[in-house]
Amino acid sequence: MEPEALDADRNRLGECPVWCDRTQRLWWVDVLEPALWSHDPQERQCTRHPVVARRIGSLALRERGGLVLACDNGLFAYDPDTAGQAFLLDPEPGKRQHRKNDGRVDSAGNFWVGTLRESDYAPVGAIYRVTPELRVTMEEQDLAIPNSLAFDPERGRIFYADTRAYTIWVRDYDPVTGRAGRKRVFATTQAPARPDGSCVDAEGHLWNAEYAGGRLVRYAPSGTVSRVVDLPVSHPTCCCFGGNHLDRLYVTSASEPLSAEQQLSEPLAGRVLVLDAGVRGRPEFRTGL
């Protein structure tokens, strides 16, 4: 499981890796730069794509092609070939101190996205569900840093976390009707490790990146820990499966919280890591937005 690092610039806050099975390309964002990145494993090339935004919290694959970017001022359709950027809507308009954070698409094509107040990370953030018809529903509120959005369609469940609360929750969820059950605690972490971004593998296990914990934790559907993968970075942020057989695990990370001295001791901080996890993932769902 010795990870390798992609040949891209060190990110301040790398986040939301997403594998496109159509183009066989990895996408991710640097939230704070802000920057949109892609990686072509065949060409062994990383590319930075121009984006107009103050912050990019997450991205999603579009069913009709291209991407949806969750920027500080709304959701935008993005064409990677032309860098064309078209406003779709803002699920939380009028809150200038807020920005978008983690986002994920469910099996019905709805895009779930969290928001947070960047100035103080007070528990005033929320999670919204945006349908392909641009209908917006607030699904959760009073969160400091919403994260870990992931879906287990076989068991009909959605996962999400509040990074500041050290807690991952799970809810029963029907993507067709949009109905979600009451949340219940799925897992908790111990300081300084905080639950950040997640993905679900083909066996229904949740992989979570522990921010400030320096590791990935794989949880069984029951919530028990089934595997721990230590990483050469202290602040991993999110993960996804990719590659021709969805057997490569990509992990984004952050360098921003580290001092200059700490960055010297962590030369891979802020880089995207890739490793063989020994299990396969599942294709990313696409939004109808």
C-alpha cells in the first residue's frame, strides 16, 4: 500500500477527487487557490484548468458531459474543453461569508452540497439537495463543516459528517422520492483526527480521510473499523476510486495548515496520492443538472 504522488503542484487544500469513467481521467479541486485539476494516467500528465471563482468546494460529473462546480457564489456548469462556465443556481443565495464545501451525486442524479461560514466555522452551515430540475431542499442544518457525503445505494443510505463535531452520521435514503430517515451516529473520531471526505467501495464499506489524523479508515457497513491505512501526510482530505478497474485509490491532501518547517518534514503534503487498496470502488454517479 505504499502510495505514490501525482506530478501536480502542491495544493493548499486539495479536495473532492472524482474519477470520470468516460474519459478515464481524475478531477479534483484546490479549494483555496482556487484551482481545478485533472490527471490523465495514460499520458501521466496533470493539467490545471482556468476557473472564475473565489473558492471551489467540490465538483460533480454531468450526465450531458462536463462538470458542475460548487463555487462560493453558486453552482456552475463547466466545459473542460473551452473553460466555459455557466451559472446554474445558488442553493444558499445572499450569504457572502459562506462558501460551498463537500458535494456528491446520488443515484437519481441529485447533487448534494454542503455550505459553511468560512470566517469562524460557526455551526451555521447546511447540506442541500439540488435536483436535475433545479429544485433545492435543505436536508441538514446547524453544521460547522459539512463533509463526508457518500452514498451506499445497495443499502439505501447516505453518509455525511460535521468535521468539527468529530462525527459521521448515516441516514436511510430513497433517491427516487428524496425521503431520508432520521440520522444516527455511524462513527466518531478522536482529536486531533477529524472526519473529512469519504467514498464507498464495491463492498459497501466507507473509506474516510482523517484530517489531522494522517490516515484513511475503512468502516464496515456496521460502522466498525475494518482497516486503517497510514499515510505520509498529516492532513488527507478526501478519497475516491479510479483507474480502468476502479482499483486505484486516490487521496487528496492539504498543505495550508502546516508551518514551513512542517512542510519540509512532509514533502508530500498537499499532493494527490494514489495507492492500491486491495478492493474496487464503483463508478461515480452523474448529475442531471
